[in-house]
Amino acid sequence: MGISDLLETSKSALNANTQAIRTIGDNVANVNTPGYTRRRPDIVTTQPLPVSGVGTGVDVQRITRVVDNFINGQLEDRAGDRAFAEIREEFLGRAETSFSLDGVAGRIGYEFNEFVSALQNLTTSPGSIPLRTQVVQQGQELVLSIRQTYSEIAALQREADSRIGIIVEDVNRLSSAIADVNSQIRESEISDQEALTLRDQRDQLMLELGELVGFERVDNSDNTVNLYFANGFNLVQGTNSNDLEFTQTPSFEDAAPNGFPSGLDGIRLGHVVANYADSGAPQHIQLTDIIRNSGEGEIAGLLSLRGVQPQPIPPAPTTAFDTDGDLVQLAGRVELFARDLLTRVNRQYIGQDDENPATPLVFDSQSLDLDGNAANDSSIGVVNTGGLNGFALFAFDNAEAYILPGTGDVKGTNGVPVNTDLDLVIAAGVTSFAQTLTFNISNERHFAAARDLDPVAGSIVGSPGGSENVDAILSPLSTAPGVGYNLGVVSLTDMSLEELYSNTVTTAGGFSRRASDDAELYRDREEQLQEIQASISGVSLDEEFAKLINFQRGFQASSRLIRTADELLTELLNSVA
Amino acid sequence: MAFRVTNSQFTNTFINQVNKTKINLEDTRNRLTSGLDIADPSDDPARAGTVVGLQNTIQRIERHKERIAYATNFLAVQETAMTTANEVMIRLRELATQGVNGTMAPDVRAQIADEVFQLRDQLASLANTKEQGVYIYGGTDDDDPPFVYEGNYFENAGGTGDGSPAASPERGHWLFSPNNVITADAELGHTTTRDVKISDTESVRINTSGNIFEDAISAATQLGRALHGYQTSKVDRDTDGVIDDLESVADVGNTNRQLALSDPSAANYNSELAIQLGQIHEAMTALDLARTNDIETELSSIGARLARVEQTESILENIGINTEQARSEIQDADVVEAASAFANLQTNLEALLATGARISNLSLLDFI
């Protein structure tokens, strides 16, 4: 043990303090860098001399990141929850505006009431052209409001679907970046020192990925991480990543005709899959359900809105309403509205065989327009149905292409439309009636307000001012329970149209409210964790400056020691000389 | 909670708090400007359905009121027509009383008959009253008048006429459309009545079939013809107590028979005069019956229906006000509350910004 050792000790102290100050410099410089975790030098005493036990100084063993991996993992989950809820909040908030309560024209409920009122007004003077014009206009407005509301929701579903496709690309970018960082970390962390920046980067990437899709994480012994879904599919496996695909034609879909249900707009919806075929035809593994069920991340949120298609595929005919999603539920209610108009109103409008009440559904037009023509007479320009047809008041685009069962006539002259008829039309390819609903009367004279007054079978005589047919349409609309459908995931029967609309408004509001409440809750929870994380890993300038003073003093003291050692040596040398 | 407060933590918390306060401010501002607490269903999903229901009710009440206005107008027109008809009937009764005076010369009676026919035609035109393009007594047959003047009625009935319209009014007749076999009309519904919905549960009949005028008009015709000297019904001419006159209604053509009243010195003048007076008495009875059974009954019925419509209107008015109140209580914003909330939030935000800015300035850096 000599004085020269003191020099060594002081040198180590100078070194250690310099490194500590450099670390502080790093921390201060990165005070606002996102994802940066503060560094801490691990300062340790070096081994004392073996015999005397006198210390040999200090060393910075390594620089560590101050991080709580458990909190970080939770933060990924919370970010996923929050992203899930926020995307739902956005879409359902937009869907809700179609059912706004401002009480202005254009909403289904308003237009329906106006239509009923127009019909009631017509009963006061059925021959009056202005009142007839009102009925025709309100009928068209009602149809327009239904079509518009439905297409707004269908457009949201389509937007959700295409956003999933975009986000899947983002997921692939992130997972391959994480795999890259994994391999860099594995290569650079051979010694005891962590690859600080790379780890920060990886945590940041995983946080970003967590906002898009939910996953589980496991740390490997070579310092890489694996990210996998609940079914064991590895998104990132060490230094490899597996790409997701978003496809409308997955390899696991049965051959036609029993395919997956289409979207609300009649176009196919996509599936999140991975291709495990090395080459040749793709072999897809279905991941949609797994991702949806995780309940984390934007993709899951979008899937919950857009709807996840039933598996196994239900027996044909599958309709857009077999898909289970919030937007589908809202659209389903609008669709119920349209179907009820098509069946119940048309059935009354055409008029049943009052001369033969034993067979009430046998078609025998009893209703007459202002010129004495039957309600479904092709000569009065029943616009879309191309002649005698059950769809005389409310119809849908291309209705003439669909055969209604009845006498065997191609146009179904016998076809007073009932629920099962609509099912057949759906099976023949109509996605939704709400999307294509039309009001068939454009000339107010052609609205059939009167009915046959002549009790003699075969002879049909009415009066121009008769309102018997309007009364017949009105009575089930305003009183009796109507909707007789169970539509895919929407199960509502025995509701009047007005009740159905109130129910739809409440449902839309409920969905939107729950989504925004969830979003708020998850935002709060995420903020809480972010605070904890910032509290652990964030840089506090005051703390850094306090430490800076400390280490600066340490440096100054060490310098002083060197001077002292130098003086001692000089004194020694002088005494020898 | 936190054991260290770091710079990023402080900044994030500050930003979040400012954001939240601003969002609340924006919500409150929306409430203030729209005046609505529940503008979107999600503002209160449970009550959104109720709001829709209330809005529907208000909308429906407005429409009911429109129809009530129509019904009131339609009924009021009928009330006027019926009141006039009643006055006409009273005048007819007066004329009949004058005519039944035996000392009056036959040609004076014939002159009275002219006024009677005028009044009869007035009754018919009242029955053919049009309101807003609709025959008010025409049932649902809007394009045909309920009463049609058939000039050659008596000629044809007697089988002696040539089918051309009669020159003088006493030879023609007003026919109620259903019996109108001459102009073959394919349309039905002349006697159909119209019900108008004046509330969710109530309807009121707004018209009456034209046949309430039928008896009055034919009684007037009968009176006019009797005054003019026609035999209008069977009589017991041989006074054996049996109405056995061959020249009777049974032999339809002979309702055309002109009584021999031109020569007061003729042998049968007195018996013919007796027949005429008897016929006038008969017509008077028919007039009285038509007035009490049809015209007066209808008048009171219209009065009752009008009263009902007015009552319903005032009930609807009340329901409308109550419903609007209920809707407002649920849906409308309490402006005072919203304004004070706004002021509160404003103060909060100012305090938040002030403290935030001040704490940001505090750093050890300033002291070394």
C-alpha cells in the first residue's frame, strides 16, 4: 500500500464521477424524449487490497434503466383497452347522429309520423290533390330517411372494415421492427451492459403495437421477447415476425353458395388471417375471433363494431345481419322498419279479398286510385314492379326481378307479400331492403285511397272520395304490434313501428354512451399508470441537478485528493534528496 | 401515490387536466347554445326513448289540430246550410198554411206554388253545397252532386212524356243520386260517411248522407204540385171510406192528373177543391215530418259534433302543453344551472393555468 495507490483510487473516483455526470447529461438531454427511461449509474466499491483491507476506490459497474417491466406490461394492456374503447366511441358517436333528438326533419321517426299524419289528413278528403301530394311526398321522404340512415350505418361498417386492413399493415410494420430490435439486442448484449436505447425502443414499439392489437409477452433467455395471441399464434418469435393478412377470400371459406355473410352494403367483409403455406396456394389460419375476443386494441374495437362473422357459417341463406356487431344491430333495426313497411303496409294497400274472407290472403285487388284503377295495375305506372305485383306502395330497386310465390305467374300476381316472401327474395340476392326501399307512387292520382264498395264478386266499384284503403293502412300502423321478424342478431318482435324506432334510438344512445364511458374510464386508468410509469422512469430535472451538484463535488474532492497525494509524494522526494 | 414527481409526469398531468376542463367547458357551452341537455341519444340513453315518445306525441297533436280545424270548418259549413234549410222549411210551412185557405182563388194558389218551387230548388242547392271541392252531402262521391234535377221525371213516370225536360218546374223532380237510374253512374259511395281522426283515440263523423234532404225536397215538391192543382196521392173520391180511387198513385201516371179547378161553377169544383186542400194538408204533414225528423235532428247532431270537436281541441291543447312541459323538463337544459356551471369551469380553468404556469417556472436550475 503506497501513496501511488491513493492516486489510483482518486483516478477511479474521477472516472466514476465523470460517468455519473455524463449519465446526468444524458438524462437532462432526454427529459422530453418519449419512451426514454432515466438512466442510473450503478456505482460500486472496487475490491479492497487483499491483505490490508484498504479500499481501492470506486467503479461504475454499468448504467441501468430505471424501469418496472410489470408496469410497462400493464401499460400496454391499458393502452389496448383505451384504443379499443376510443375507436368504438368515435364510430358509435358518428352512428348515433342518425338518431339525434333535435326533432328536425330527416330522421326516420319524424318522417314516419309525418307520413302517418299525411295519411290521416287524406281521410278528411281523399279526392283532394294537395292532400294526395302530401302523402306521396311524405312517403318519399320516409323512404329517403330509411335509406339514408341505413347507408350511413353501412358506410361506417365499410369504413371500419377498410381501417382494419390499414391497421393490419401497421401491425406488420411494428412486429417486424420489434423482431429487428430483438436481434440487435441479442447481438449487442453479450456483456453485462444492457442495450439501453434498443430496449427503450422496443418498449416503445410494443406500446404502439398494444394500441393496435392485444397480445401476450414472454421474455426469452437471449433477451429477446416473444409476442403471441391467445391461441398461441406468434406475432413475434425472437428475431422473426409473422405477418398478418387482411383478406376477403380466406382459404378456409367453403365453396359457394354457403359463404360468409356480406357486409351491410352487400360487399364482402375481410378476415384477419395469417398464411402458413410456404409457397403455392395460401393456407390461412383464422385469427379474427381471437383478436376480437382479446378486447384490446383498435382492430378488436373495429371488429366489435363491424361485426365478427359466425363460425361455422350458418346454413344458407346467410344475410348481412348474421354478423354480430354493434353497427349491424343498429342497421338491423332500420331493416326491420323497412320490412314491416313492405309486408304489412303493402298487404293492406293492395286490399284483400273481402268477398271471400275465408281465404284472406288470396290476392284480389280491392283498392282503387282516383281514376278507378286497381292499386297494382301496371297501367298506372307502378314504378318498379313492372306490372301486377304485391309491392305496390313500398317496393325496392329491381323488385320486378324477384318472383313472389302464388299462382305461378312469373310476377306473382297472387303475391301479397309476407315475411317468408321477403326471405325468398333475400335468398335470391337482395342484401337489405332498407338500402333499396322505394316509394312506388309518383303521381298523386295513383295513390289508391278507396276500396271496392260493390259486394258482388268480380265487379269492383268504388267512389273517388273513398278512404277505406287509407283507413285499412292506418289501423295496423298506429295500433297493432307489427314487426314480426327475428333478424339475425336482432331479436325484436311484436313492436309497433313507433316503439321500434324508440328502441333503436335508445340502443344507439346506449351503445354510444357505453363506448364513451368506457373510453373515459380506460383513459383514466391509462393516465394513472402513465403517471406511475413517469414517476418511476421519468426524468426529474431537480433531482438530476441535485445529483449533478453531488457528483460535481465528488469530482472536485477527488481532484483534491490527487493534489494531496502529489504533495505527499513531493514532500517525500524532497526529504530523500 | 407518486413517490417522485418527474417533469414528464407533471407535464402530462397538467395537459390532461386542462384537456378535461376544456372538454367540460365545450359540453356546457353546447348545452347553453342548443338549449338541450339531451341532444344526442347517448346523453341519456335511458330517457332518449322517452324523449322520442314525447316528441312524437307533440308532433301528432299538431297534426290532430290541423284535422280538427278542417273538421270544424266542414261542420260549420253544414251548420250554416242546415240552419238555412230550417228557415226554408219554416217559410214553406207558412206558404202551405196560406194555401190551405179555401177561399183563396186557385190561380193565387198557383202563384204561391211558384215560390214553393223556388224554395224547393233552394233546398236542393243547399244539399249540393260544395266546400273545398267536395260536395258536403255527397258521401264519398266527390265528383257528382248528390241531387240531380230530372226535368222529365213525371212525363216518363206517366209513360206519356216524350223524355224531354219539362218546361215548368212542377213537372220535374230532384232525384237523390242512388235512385238516379237515368244517368247511369258507375260510382258508389253516395251515402258513405267520413270519419276524421281528431285525436289518437277519437274520430268524429264530419258529414251526413244527402238523403236527409230527400224527404224535405219531395215534401216541397208535393206541396208545390198540390198548390198548382195536381193530384199527388190517392183519395177516396166516392167517399165510401175506402181509398179506392183508380186514379191513384197505384196508377202512377195519374199523379199527373190536373184537378179541374179552372171553372168555379163546374159541378165537380167543390169535390176537386176538397181534394186539393186535402193534398195540401198531406204535404204540410210531410213537411213537418221532414223538418222534425231530418232537418232539426241533423241540426242538433251537428251542434253536438261541433261541441265534441271543440272539447277535444281544448283537451289536446292541454295535453300538448303538458307533453311539451314534460319533454322540456327532460330534454331542455336548465340555463341558469348550465350558465353557473360554465362560470365555475371557467374559474377552474383559469386557476389550473395559473398554477400550472407557476409550477413550471420553479426549478433548481434557477438557484444554481
